[in-house]
Amino acid sequence: MFREMRRKGQSLSLDECEEVLKTCTSGVLSLSGDEGYPYGVPLSYVFAGDKIYFHCAKEGHKIDAIAREKKASFCVIATDEVIPEKYTTCYQSVIVFGEIHILAEGEEKRAAIEKLAAKYSPEENEGDRNAEIDKYWQHLCMLALNIQHMTGKQGLEMMRRKDK
């Protein structure tokens, strides 16, 4: 169903892919937008095992696109360093494919926003984070991307640096 990576020698292991998803802070969610146009939107996220969670408004382009088509991809670029003298870049990225859905009110939605808040405000105590969540709960929409396939790739220059 999913294509194999053409340059398998440059692929990241599953552990390396997961590390990228755990440590990076933003990526681009790609959906099937209006009139069949691709719609890519940069978002903050949190990776949790076999899912990636996002928060958003309860209405808008993302929500409309998800209502039409559940299939989505999410791309995170961990490293992107241009090396002009070598006409190349030192890069590392991960692409996730899966189905996305809106979380209903309940435990999974609460757990997802708590994970997101802890990732982006780790210095805040849990009580303060929960107070902030409660303040915006009525207007909060959480999305879950169920991971079906994941690939990661690194450039040759990145591989050379790791070998040193």
C-alpha cells in the first residue's frame, strides 16, 4: 500500500524516526483541501506512540478537509543545514501517513491536550497547565493522526557526520 523508500541506505530506523518526532516542535500536516488542492499547514504537535495529536479551532479549512477525507500525512524536518560549498544540504526528516480524526469530548481528548501542554510548557506545574486547559476547553478541538506508515530519511552529508 505504501511505497518503499527509493534510497533505503539513507533511511532512518524506527527508533530514529520516533526520536525526531519526540524532539521536534513543528511540522506540516497535509490534507486534501478545497477543490482537490493539497492543503499543507504548519502545526505544533505531540507524538504519543502510534498517534500524533494537534489542537486547532473547531471550524475552518482543516476541519472541512478532514470531514471530506481522513487520509493525511505529516512531515517534520529535524535538520536542514545548507552546505553551499558542497552544493548540498545536511538534512534529516520524517514523514508519517495515516488517518486523522477529530477527538470527541472525553478522556482521550483531555489526555492529548495535557501531553501537548506538558511538551510546550514543561516548566509550568501541572496545576497551572490544567487551569489553562480548563479556561479554553469549550473552544478546544483536538485532532489525532493514527500512524499507519512512517519513513525517515537523512542526507548523505548527515550520514558522513555520524560516521566521524
